[in-house]
Amino acid sequence: MSQSTKPRVCAVSFSNTTPLVWGMMHGRQRGMFELEFRLPSECADALKTGEADIGIVPSFELTRQRLDILPGAGIACHGAVRSILLIAKKPLGEVRTLAADSSSRTSVELARVVLDRKYGARPRVLAHAPKLDAMLGAADAALIIGDPALRLDLAHLPYEICDLGAEWVEMTGFPMVFAVWAARKGVAEESVAQAFRDSRRFGLEHMDEIVAAEAARLGFAPELVRDYLTRHIVHELGPRDYQGMRLFLEWAGGEAAGVQAALASIG
């Protein structure tokens, strides 16, 4: 931890994270942490370099770093997620190249798992900015995540659209955990973990305020934001969510020792 007595927290600027940090921004947890916002992959890198003590990180990062999970809060889905979309201009079994927004490593690995295990496709992945037309000009399929995915009018796209949250739940019967709060070793005391759960609770209790703020910030219809944050995204994680995460990390080929160490940190 830095010289400051406050843990340095790296959060994500996507709308799906807002309920998790609402208490840190507006509730009783305000001022407890040094809070900054980055892309998911950048939060993971900040933990690795020591620039942050705690971060919301793609679950796949648990196979790359020895981190402690702060239990009970994260980003998951129990069905269609709406913001992790695989969009293809040919049948998914024929996809040979995939243009991917690589800002979330978990989403890229989930696309690999679904394409391989369900459709028998193992495409070459090309990093690309999240611009659908350009992505499909460069590859057979595109992976669009986060707020850029929410901006797409799916009803009028002339392509095959695969919601990777729905695909995972249908394939496995388990929830899909996209990101968790994780800490460098020695940081996640119980009082700290409780503050993160309390911030999440505060956010879920003030959903009307969050919907209004995020709709204005992103230029979305309030109904879309509410539907997304209350029907598609799950922020309170329990044992079954972590079971699904374990299965995903095993299928994604993560380092077994890293997975076991991370899960052991939540008991």
C-alpha cells in the first residue's frame, strides 16, 4: 500500500460498475479510498505494477496474478448480459478471425471458450477498436463489450448476434462472473471487504439516482439503463456465482494454482 492510509482503488468507467462504487462516491464509504477509473485490463495492470491496492478486475486475471478476492460483490450475469456481444457475418462455426475489443480479457477468453466448445471454431483474435463496421471489415466476427455494445440497435443489425452471457448459462447451467473486486496480498482485511459490500448495497438501494445519472452521462434512454442494471447485470455474488467462475477459469485454461489461491481467499 502507498504512504497514504487510504487503499488505492481502481474501478471501471463502464456503467455496469456504477452500483458497486456508488457508496464510495455518494455514501458512507466516500473518502475511505483513493478512487480512480480505468479500463478493466488497465485496472488489472495497475494491481500488477503496484499502482493500485484493490481493483475491479476481469475474472481471468485471477489466473495471471496471485490476488485475494473481496467476496460478495462483482459483475456477473445469470442469463443474457446484453453488453458482451459476439456479432458475426457468417455462421459461428465458420468464424476464422475475430476482431475483439481487448479492454476486458475475460470477455475475449469467454468468446474463445464458447466458439470452441459449442461451435468448433478457433479463430485468430485481432485487437481492434470497438467500431462494428470496421471490425467486420477486418474479420469474420466482432466482439463488442460494455457501453459500446449497449449503443447497438440489435433489432436492425443484419448479422448473427450471440449474447455470450446467455450462451455460457445455456452451456453450463451456471452464472458467468465477468469481474470481481480483488486485492494485492495483505490489503483485503475484513473491514475493507465489508466496505465494498456496503458500497454495493448502497448503490442497489439508490438505483433511481444511478439510472438518471448514467442515462445523462452516456446519452442512453433511462429505460435501457434500468433494464441493463437490474435485469441483465448481477452485482451480489454468492457461492453459485463462484462455482461458475471456477468452471470458466478451468475451461479457459488458466493456471490452476492461481485459480485455487484466489478462490481460497473467499473461503
